[in-house]
Amino acid sequence: MQENRNLILVVGSTNMDMAIRTDHFPRPGETLMGHDFMRNFGGKGANQAVAAARLGGNVAFVGKVGSDDWGNEMLKNLKAEGIDTTHVYVAQNESSGLALITTVDSGENSIIVSSGANACLTAGDVRNAAKLFGKARVVLMQLETPVEALVEVAQLAKQNGACVVLNPAPAPKEKLPAELLTNVDFLIPNETEATSISGVSPSDEASVERCAETIMGMGVPHVLITMGEKGVLLCEKESRQLVPACKAHAVDTTAAGDTFCGAFCKALTDGKEIVQAAEFANKASAISVSRRGAQISMPYLREIETV
């Protein structure tokens, strides 16, 4: 990792979130009456960029929006958060990404995403942002944009000495290419995503460790499996450690993982050790789940300092 740099480069998606609450998830054929409808800015990439920026991170974003009003709104929102949007491209004749979010009273949620312009991000778009990779200390990505573009991201990041962090969300339906995984320094999946990648179903702490070890065998040196209120399992070559979650009254878990990833990367750029970075990220995530929404729930640094 280039310690004289502090840029967090996020490559990923930006969506418009349509969120509604109800008392239970609808069954097939069932129509429910919902309440508390909200329209928010979202997308895993944009969420993670905002999380890092609100914690004081120097953040740049690479992605694609549609040639529509939502695209303009999302671009303005990223700029308002202090994020460098020089390499956020507009996909002509494409709609912007959309996420439909249902949250139940327990705080759990289900999400359906229409990729829109996010699916148009290419390896060429990534190469056009090559100068940013020379400034980045950490490069963060997810799986809401084409894998071909992410392979290019990982390779450019490693060529420029940056630390590569992958949040493999949503859970991949196909095997991730070796040329992607072998260039990743930190993989941060939840239990569902870890199962999808490893083929191991985590039912207890021992099986979660096996899950992480299987992923490490694919060439990833550091695996952090986020497990909600159970904490985060950190696995490295010589160690296995459970980093406890912070107590929180969960109202909406939509942004929990994205907040964790953005905060973790901010902590890495601050020079924190991995366990310290995970503890910092847990604090940020605990605050986010106590509020509704995605980006609007994400904390500022001053809030974490009081936890």
C-alpha cells in the first residue's frame, strides 16, 4: 500500500432507491399495504463512496449514470458529498440504475435492482480514469458493474501499488475469475456472498472459518466475513479473529454492509491496523442501521468519535 497517498478510489454503481416499509415480506401473489415510502440515493458503489467521504475520506468515484433526470440528480449528490466525479460517465439512451427496497419491521430488507447504466461500464471507461489509480491508496469495488471492468480495475490498482478491496455484492451467480481474485487484498462478503463464492455453507463459527479459508485458497490474503449482530470474522494466513459487533437498535439494515466497507477503507488510509479498521467500521455500521435509508443513514466522523 502506498502510504504517501490518501485517495480512496471507488468503482461501482449508483442507483435511485425506492424504499417502502411493511410488516412482513410479501408472499407470491400477495398484495400488501406499505407505509413510509422514501426515494433516496443509493447503489453499492455510491453508498460506499459516501460512507468514506462522510468520515473524512478523500474519495473519487468511477461509474456510469443514465441520460435522465435521475442521473443528473445522482451526479449532483455525489459532488455535494465532496466526491470527485470527474470520471462518472453518462450512458446515452440508457436509464439510471434503480433499486426497489422492501424493509420489514424487524429491520431486515429485500432488494431488487435494475442495473440500467451501471451495466454499461467498460474496461475502456476504467482505463480512461488511469490517472486516478496513480493517486489511490485504496481501490474499492463491488459486483453491481460488469466483471470485465472490475478485472481491469484490479489490475490497474495493483500495477500502481494500491490496496484492492472487493465487496462481492450482490452474491455472484457465476465463479469469479482468477484474474480478479488474485489481485484482491481484502474480500468483504456477508455470509450469503461468502457461501456463493466458496460453496461452503456457514452454520457455525467453525464452518464460517472453513468458508473464509476456502476463499483464501483462491488467492485472497485477507477475508472479512460480516455477520450482522454476530460481528465480523477476520481471517488471514496465520490468524482467525472475531471482531464483535457494536450494540445497535436495528431499524433498517439496508446500508450496513456499504457503511462497513466505506469506513473500513477510510481506516486503512488512516494507517490503522486491520483489526482496528474493522472495529472502526463496526461502529459506523451500528450507527447506520439505527436509521432509515441508505446514504442518508450514514454517519459523520464526529458521530463515531462519540461512540
